[in-house]
Amino acid sequence: MPGIDVMTVLTLAAGGGFAVTLLRAIGRPVPLWLLAMPLPLSAAVNLLVKRPIFLALAAAAGTSAVGPTSPLWFIVAAWLLAPFSEEGVKLATLFLPVVRRLMKDGESALLIGTAIGLGFGLGEAAYVGFALGLRTDLAALPWYAFFPFLGERMAATFIHGALTSIVAVGLWRGWRATISAYLAAVGLHAAANTGPMLAQVGFISSDFASLFLIPVALLIAAIFEGQRRVVRLASAVRVDEIYARRS
């Protein structure tokens, strides 16, 4: 078995364990099938949405890939393509009646959004791992050469979970909050992708691209924790009010 396939399996196992542990740690239990439902979404959005749009943009720009000589508009469009499309498909998942019915308050919305995002991130790890497995230049590398893949995919899985939780809480609060939350998630997602994009256009070396993810991941984690505390406090206050009315 190629080394990347071994590391992909290990990443999915580690990521699944992390996802379940995180969900149990941050609030009350949620159905774990929410992690499984979005698993195919990354492959679907990459093959059915991102790829055809990218090819159309590349044809208009007269190029086949993002590079130092690409037009600025094409670089910006390629940079924003993943944030808008991926956050969009996760938002669409939150609208499914079977998911929407589970959002009874802000805390449950945050937990459900986190689960959907984590599941999407795990599916993305599988898709990226499969794509890397098709590359002949990587076939001879041992599994332990792909430890950066594990770290990157674990970080991406958490980020997907945190960003979708922001959107889910916005959806619970109303349409105006949903739009604001979606745009915030898109902006943070784009910020997380800044390092790889700068490497593609030759501004920085690929060795330094991942360093740009660290401050963005810390910011997203801080936002996630702040929102978790707010919705948990709001849920607790609501429960106290209900009991006060009954007494």
C-alpha cells in the first residue's frame, strides 16, 4: 500500500477520534451521524463546482494554473473560489430539514454546525489523500514522510468545524445574522488559504506557506470558544427563565 494511503487512513482515524472528543467536550451530546452525512461533500463540491468554475476562469485568463504571471483578477478569483463554494455547500447542508429541526437553541446550533463542519473536513482529508495517491512521484515515499499531511488535515478539519458553527449560530439567529456569519466564515477561510496562494504566485516559499495558517487557526479557535461561551450562557439563562415561570 502506498505511504500516502496509510497516512490517509491514520489521519481519518485520528481526525474521527478528535471530532468525537471535541463534540463531547464542548457541549451536550449530538447525533454522531451528523459527522458521517457531510463526508461526500468535499469530493462533490471539488468535482462538480470548483473544478468547472476554475477551468472556466482559467480559460478566460488564458492559463491553466495560478502562477506568478497570472492576471490579478484570476488569482483573486481562484483564492476566493474554495471559501465561497465550500462554506456555501456546508450552509446548504444546515438547511436540510433533518438538520434544521435539531437546532433548538444557540448551543445546539453551534454543536450541529461543528459536527457538520468536522464531517466535511474528514471527507476533505479522504479526498485530498486519494488525489495525492494518484501522483506517481509520491508513490515510493514511506508513510511517515506524510506526517505534514496529518497535521495540515487535522487543522483543516477543526477550522471547518469552527467556521460552520459560526454559520449555524447565525442561521439560528435569523437571515441577517446568517448572511453576516456566512461572509465572516468565507473571510476566515480565505485568510487560512492565504499561505498556499502566496506560494503559488511565488511571493513566498512553499516551506513557509503553512506558517500563515497558525495565527489564523488561533484566531478561529478564539472566536469559536467565545461564541461557545456566549450561546451556552444564553441557553442557561433561558432554562432559568423557564423554571422561574413554572414556579
